[in-house]
Amino acid sequence: MSSALGLILAPRNLFGLLDGKLLPISESAQAASAATQKKLVTMYFPNGCAAEFWNLQHSLGPLRALHDQGKVLLLQNVRNPLSNDSPRDPHEEGGASLFTGQSLVDGARGGGASLDQIVSPTWNKDTPLGEPLVCAVWRGFAGGSFRSTSWSRRSWLASGHPANPIQDPIDTYKTMLGLSSNSRIDLWRKSALDSVIQRYSEFSSATSKLSTSDKSIVNSHMESLREIEKSAANFSNIAQECKTVKEKGPTFQGIPPDTSGLLPYASFQRAYRLHMDLVALALSCGITRSASLGFGCAGEEFIEPSISPSLPDHASSHYDSEPTKAIYLAYRRFHLDNVRYFAEKLRSHSILDSTLVIAGSEFADGRTHEKQPQPHVIVGGGDFVSSGSVDVAGRSNNDLYRTLLQAGGVTLENVGNKKYNTPGEIKGIIK
């Protein structure tokens, strides 16, 4: 790829929205190498997965094709010792310690940064965003009540404070462009791309010095952005409506009658996939090299009518019959299908092998809130991690995270609570 395409691979530079002028091509050399730079994304789904179903025959079925192609590393018997130390609800503690290796009761979570934040100071120091892109959809309604933010936050700063995720995809889009959340973009009459496209017409013009293939990449990239921009705009209209129209809640006991202002469950999947589209694009463009994606809060009472018109995700995790177990497994496959979707998006941008996707949930069996083993699966990252299946033989999630960071070139003595860090890498993970 020519160095000139560095501009095309960094939309914030392309659009001239940072300083209002065309940046020299030499300043975007790093963005041009985004396809080969190591990247990391954490993905959370709620309500755990029992160990007996954490396999390709059941919950992980949507990842089978990727697994057969050598794009998946299935991890078994990952221990989360941190949640055993906490008096907090296992949903809350298991979720908060996921990707951090740090308990909520360990002081001010000192040193409890999540993986996306741990790599950020080094990996994002020269990116336009300069920090992870943190996106999620959630309502925070679990077990009959609305919960504190610690139930829904999966990206944590080293200071012990959570990074607040973006919920509206239009705000994710604005963040990528370097615009403030209250910036107005009239996406129906004038595209943000169109506002500066004239400056860049030379890249695809007959007199351009770019090769024919590079011109094709430029045009394809711009069209891709337009499509995502349009989709995000459509969703933003729906999100705005839900702030003013009182939504009729799902039909299960305990939900408050007035849920106005909250993202409706019916919009969760659409919003989440838009976030995934945008995060994949941001990574491919070199806007950031780390991100966090979250679906729901811990214990979220999410309901998907195509799975069950009345039984929520959380309630299904307490299954007590064959029919409710079937619904529970359908919800597990639903969440893992989102992981598959994101992996395919990364592949479409030719960055799946350079992007380490770590997906997981708060604990194992939801019927008893059994904490062990904590479900983890790795997708992508083939440039530096192995594929297949690894039994970590009860090593802690602290050891797992430290090993994965080491595979990415980030060597740390401890990750999270040092009490649960055992010296030495977990064998079979680093390529």
C-alpha cells in the first residue's frame, strides 16, 4: 500500500476536522500500517455460560467455521479467584473483574485497568483518538431493579474509575471524526464527507499520482463511510424517539412501568452491530488500536422475541426444564453470533489476524452463580496467538490476561491483583 493512502486510512485526518487543513502525507505513515499493527478488543456478554455448554457443540456453535479456519482459540478452565473475595453480587463482581483481574473491593481498584486501557498508553499514543473506543448497549436492569454503573462498565482506567461507554452509534461516529457529542451533523442534506470531499478529489482524479488499485481503495473506503454514516443517522432517530416516548416494557415481572429515556431492548442488536461496524472501521483506519464492546449489564434482563417472547436472557440462565434450557442456549448462541459478526467485519477490513478479540462473561453456571470456570474465547489475533483449544488447568484470569498481553508485546509482571499472578506464561497461547 502506498504511503499516500495513510490519509485515507485516518478519517480524522482525511476530513480535516482536527485542524481544518490537509495534513502532509508523511504525517499519516503510521495510519497506513494499521493493517499490520497489533490491536485489541474486549467483548462482553451477560449472564455467563455453564462449562458444559462452553464448546462448539453448544454455545460456541456460531464460531465453528472460524474455528475450523484457525481463527479461534477456545480457552477452558479459566479460574477467576477475585470474585471469591468479594461480598458483592456475583454478577457485578464477576463482570467488573472480567478483563481487569481486579476486584471491586480491592481499595480504589488501584492498578485495576482493563486490557483495552492497559495497552492504550503505548499503542494509542500516536493515534488520532489517543484512547480506546468504548461502546456498549445497556439498560442496567437486572434481578428486578436498576443497578449501579459497576454492573455495566467493562472498560476501567488505572485510577479505578470506569470509562463511560458510548451508547448511541451516532456519538461513536462523531467521536471517530473528532467531533463533540453535541456537534450537529445534518446527515440527510449534507454528508460530513461531502463537506471536505472537494479537497481530496485529487486522490481519485485522472491526474492523481495514485495507482488504479489505490484509487479504487480510496473510493471504496469513502463509500463504506457513507453507508455507516447513513445507518448511524437512522438509528439516532430511533434513539431520540425513545427519550420522549414511553416504552412499553417487556412482559416479565418486576420491570418498572415507566422506562422512558432508556434504549429499548428491541434496538439493542441493531445499535450493537452499528457499534461493531464503526469500531472495525476505526481500527482499520488507525483511529485507535484498542476498544471495548459490551452487550448489556451483568444480569441484564434483555429479551429477544425471536428467541422467546417472554423469557429474558437473565431469567433463562436460571433454567429449570428442558424448554427453558433450550432458550438459555439460544441466548448464548445469540451472543456468540455477535462475536462472529464482529470477526467477519474485521476480516472484511483485512485486520482480523492483527486484532486480538477477547470475549467473555461474568461467570459460569447462572443457576447457582457458580464463578468457575469463567468463559473466555479468543477470536483473531492470528499474527501473535495460537488457535484451537487450550485447557489452562485452573490458571487465573490474571495469568491469562498477562499472557495475552505478552503475546501482543506488552510485558508486565502483574495484571490486576498481584496475589493471583503466577509466574510464567500459560503454555499454548503465544504463537
